[in-house]
Amino acid sequence: MIGMALSERILLGPGPSNPYPEATAGLAAPLLGHLDPEFIKLLDRTCDRLRATWGTTNPVTLPLSGTGSIGMEAAFANTVRPGDAVVVAVNGVFGVRMCEVASRYGAEVIRVDHTWGEPVDIERVLAAHPAPAIVAAVHAETSTGVQSDIAALGAALRAQSPETLLLADCVTSLAGIPVAIDEWGVDIAYSGTQKCLGVAPGLAPFTFSERAWERRVEVPPVWYLDLGLLGAYVHGTPGSGGRVYHHTAPTAMISSLDAALERIQNEGLDAITERHRTAGTRLQEGLQEMGLELFAKEGHRLPQLTSVRVPENVDSAKVRERLLNEYDIEIGAGVGDLASSIWRIGLMGHNARLDRAELVLAALRRVLER
């Protein structure tokens, strides 16, 4: 026996989600070296498709080797200088994490706390500092299932402090709900492949505006995430266009991402947004029909990630265990103070479908009835 057979799970938690079939096929394609001319063409095409998905023309748009958190790390490593004022809107775990990462690079972090489950209050964020180096916020807060208005934040920030860079965490939003980096005035953004993009975990789609590039830290303290060095590999050196080796890129993962992006391109972002909205609406209506209470504020709920309160006298972990063992369905617990008080149910990417919504509703209803 070579190895143990793995169960085939229906991944309806906060991520990873089940990949698009095209992404799985891309992962199984013949392996290429990271300097192979054929792979370089694939990488260039992947970056172009990422630009279209992000809604940007930023030259520095690439898949970073690592999960979404490596995107967060790269964002701060290449922009923060010791003593820089960085305003962070905190309305969940990933806002907290941005504060931690920014502080490690020497930022003077100005934390603007919100009630978890509430969207970012733009007026309070702007009032925190008249002209910070960076304002950072989470577009789709994975820990609570709430969406914040990054477009409005970008417009207000440009009016108040046009030199300030805007950084957005789009790990759970990209390819699930509308994202328009250039239109919204976002300078730095990162995502993860394992959510709405419908790819296995392992890459962090990343985009960096020309304005941010002009103000970047030219020698950041983390060699692996130096965008100057990465750019020489991903985009080539000025004049020659040749690719300079930096690290061994995960070529199979990039092939998988390219295949998923082609599938997304063929379906169309508007159609994908509608598919996520339809599935998420059905799930949320069904949960409320069961007498369950949704956690995120009404009007700001993510369709792709629903947070629902665990009923009183119900063992949260036991319900998730039974869903997994009896139905092969994974849903997520809460995190931090919400660990045992909410469930997080994701309908992302390939799982953003009505049949998945009906399946988890039926299974959850059956478990709760027992």
C-alpha cells in the first residue's frame, strides 16, 4: 500500500474550497521548469489574466509563492518604513493581523476598531490620522462574513489625503464579488487562490500600483518578498526582457491558476458575481427559515461566506463533526472570541451553486433535528 486513500470532502467552510475542474486539470499538466520558455509564456498570460480579474493595468501584478498571508506580508514589507503612520481598520481577525504585520516592519500602527460583524466606518478611519503613509482595510472579512465599501473608502481618501496609499485585503472577495482596483483607487491588494478563484491553496495574487512602486522600500528587510527582485523574474529586466532567477516558482500551481482564470474569463465576471449572489442568498434565506440567526450586519453580508450564530444549547464542534463524518461536508467554526458561537459556511468558486446551498441546508437541518 503506497499511501492512505483520502476522503473526498465537500469544502463549504471559509477556505479552501473545492477547485474548479479546470484548475485540477491544470495542476496535473506536464511539469515545466520555472525558466522554460513555454512556462514563461504561461506566466505572462497568467499575469495578464490576473490584471483583468483585478480590474487593473498595474504592471506589477503577479502570483506570489505562498498563501494569502504572504500577500499581506509582501504588501507591508515593500511599503513600510520605520515610523510610518499606518491606519488599519479592524473589524475582524484579518484586520488584527494587518496591525501585527505592519508593526513588525516598524510602522506606527493606528488601529481603528469596529464591532465584529460590522463594516468599516469610513469617517472614523479617515479621522484617525490626517495624512498617514498607508490606510489598510479588509474588503471581505473572512472571520465574520462582512463586506466593507472599499470604493467609497478610496474616493474619500483621495479627497482628504491624495498621497496616502490604500491597501486592501481581497483574499475572500476576488472573483466572488466585484473588485475594481484602478477604479477604486487601491494601490496595493492581495488575495488567495483557495477561495473564490477556485484553485488549491498555495498562491497569493498580488497587485501593486505604479504610484506605490515609486514609493516602495527599495531594499526591504525580507529578501524573499523583494518586489524588485521578484519583478526581474516575473517581468524581466529593463531593456533585455530576460528573466533573472529569484526562486523556484511553483510552476504546477501557476498552471492551475492560469486554467482557473481562463475558466473565469470564459464565464465572465458579471455572471460569476451573479452565481455567487444567487447561491449565497439561497443559503442565507434557508438558514433563516430554519430559525437560525445570521451574524454579519444586514446589507453588508458576503454572499460567498455566511456567518451564522450557533443556537443556544447546541455543541458547535459536535455539529461540524457530524456534518464531516456523516455527509463529508466541511463547514468552519468561528475564530478568536467567536470560535464556538458562529459557524462560517462558504459557497465559493466552484461551490457557488444552488445545489451546494441546498445540500448543506438539508444536512445541517438533519443534524440539528437530531
